[in-house]
Amino acid sequence: MHDALSAPKFTLKDSKLYFDELLKKLPKAKDRIVIAAMVVLWGEKTDPLFDQIEKALKRGVRVHILLDNYTRLAIVNNSGISSNTWRIRLKKTLLELERFRKDGARISYVGKIGLNPYRGRYHVKVTIVDDDCYSFGGINFSDEHLANNDYMLHTHDQSVADCLE
């Protein structure tokens, strides 16, 4: 528990800095990786992140990826990429996640799919690498979202990481 004098310090990370820090921290992960987002979608930019997650699994790092079922819906493709390209990326995502699951990762799909595709969404965005936490922002785990002018708040704190996990 934190008191006012030892409260964790949060720093604002824009999309580029968040991505760059993940590229540096994922290869060094020793204990845990948690990715929670409404959209988790493989792409050219996220490919090295997926690759580092796979390598971490092989090193024995605990991995939990939590994504909204919304990721599977065609309406996610609202950024102008062709339907065919989107389908290829979704298929690659699902194959990667299944491979992670077989290697011991916990993969959780949440959110309801119904007549209104925007109802019942999981809007939380959390990334944890050991005790480094990124949250309280709006960056999903996809190329398009990493290119947005958005942010995450970062802290290095075990109790915050435990709570967010």
C-alpha cells in the first residue's frame, strides 16, 4: 500500500514512446507480460511485439492477453485498409494467439457481440511488463492505434502492476 509520500509517479507516454519502450522492455521480461485492449491486431508494426511475446513465452514468462471480441468484427476495419488485408491480419492475429495459448499463454476474449456492436465493449487498455505498467490511456494493440496521437500513463511499481493484472 502507498501513502501520499510514496505514491507511485506516473509519466505520460505518447504512442511512439510507448511503442519504443515496449520494443526495449519485452525482450527483457522475466516474470509477466499482460496485454489488455479492446483491439489486438497483428500488423507490420506490431509484428516485432508479437515476436517478443513469443520469445518471452519460450523463456518461461507468464503471458496473459485479454482482448475484446470486437477485434473479430469487420467494423474494426475503419481505417481505410482493404477488407482483404484486414481479413489476412485478423487471421494472422488469431493464429498467433492460438500459438501463444499452446505455448502456455492465457488468452481471454471478453465483451459481448450482439445487434449493437458498440454495446458491451471492453475499453480498458493495460500493458504490464514485469513491474512496468502502462494504462489509463487510449492506445489499442494495433498498427493503426499505435500511429494515433494518443497516450498511456506509465509507472514502474509492483503494487500497481499487481493491481492492474
